[in-house]
Amino acid sequence: MVLVDYQFPLYLLAFAAGCGITVACLCTPPGQRIWALADLLWVVFGLFGALGAVVADIYLADSSRIERQIGMTRAATTAFDRDVNAFRLGHCAAPGSAALATLCDKADFLAASTARNAALPLFTEASDNEAALRDLFPFSAPPDTKAMSEMRAQADALDTRELLAFQPIDSATRPALKTLDTRAPEVVGQFRILARSYESLVAQTRALQQEWAYIDSRAWLLGLKTLAICLVSFAAPFRLGRTIADLRAARRQKKDDQVS
């Protein structure tokens, strides 16, 4: 969206345009009609700017929700990685039975199924950082958004139903757990912890996707906010010009009074 990508330059252009029109008005013979119109524009654009501020607050509130969800998803990802790595390192180097080999195969499969989504909890944070850098360098060329576009496509294409299809405890692992329940209860306990971590990761990833879809559908609010600030920037010089015109008129009236 152009309005969002070039916010600061647009503000400056709108303010410069307002200043140019104000200077042109000051160079014309004095008249009240043009300044009355300037006052009207200032009031109307000011009201629209206030609306833009309210809209910005709504969008920021929505953004804070997805930031919290990012943290929860990252924590779930870390917990799952820790649990699956601990299980694989502790029991899967040389499985001593077919039952344990079945559990190790399932652990490897679950780890592989989540590997392609490793960047998902980070893509919105990368977007926020990119926007902050763009504000710091408003006159520079817009950054390469190829990586961000790829992450957006990844987020939009993610279907958590595919992850849910990979049940950690299924018809293959249940007999293996039952076999090891008496011989190696610590292995069974660690695998069940691993299974819970995986289910938590799936739930948090699904929630993150829902939050992302919600806030992405409201991205137009940022464009509305930018447009409102542009209009206020454009109208601000009019109010200053009206003040200057009033001061000049008062000075002229004072001179006329002194002459008379």
C-alpha cells in the first residue's frame, strides 16, 4: 500500500503544498472569503485527523494482541524443540526395541512436520521492524520486500489442519507405548510430554494464524490514518496563514487610525 510505504514523504509533501497555497494567498489582496474557506478546511480536515487518530488506536490495540500471540507461539515452539530433541538424544541414538523405534520415528516425523513453519512466529515481528526502519529513513528507497512477501505467502498458505492430521499418539504409537509402559515408563512419560508440547504448538500456531488473518484484513486502517494525517498536514499552514493575515490587518488598521 503506497500510503503506508511512503508515510513520511507524503506528510512532507502535503505540508509543503499547504505552505505553498498559504503563501500564494498571503500575496493576494486582503480578503476575508479566502481565509474563511481556509478556516473551514482546517476544521473539516482536523475532524478527519481526529478520526484517523482513533483508527490508529484501534489498529495498535489489534497489533498488541498479535504480539502477545507471537510470544506464546514462540514459547510453544521452544518447548516442543526442547522436548523432541531431549527425547531423540536420550533414546533414539540406538533404539533397543521395535516399540522404541516406532516412537523415535514418530518423534522424527513430528519434528520434520513443524520445521517448515519455524519462521511463522517471527514474520509479523520482522514486519514491525521493517516499518520502524522505514520511518527512520523516510527519504531512502523502500526496502526489498521480497522476503516479507515470501513470509506473508507462507503465513497465508499455512493450514493447521495439516498439522492436526499428524497425531502424536495414533494407532502406531499406542501399542508401542503400551509395550514400553512397564519396561521403560520414563520413555513413555517423556513421549507423552513430547506429544503435549506438539499439541500446544499446533494450538498456538493456529491461534497466531487467526490473529494474523484478522489484523491483515484491517490493514486498510493504516491507509486511512495516513490519509487523515496528510490532510491535517495540508490544512495546518492555512491556520497559520489566517493568523498572519489577521495580524497584518490589525497592523494596517492601527496605522490608519494613527493617520486619521
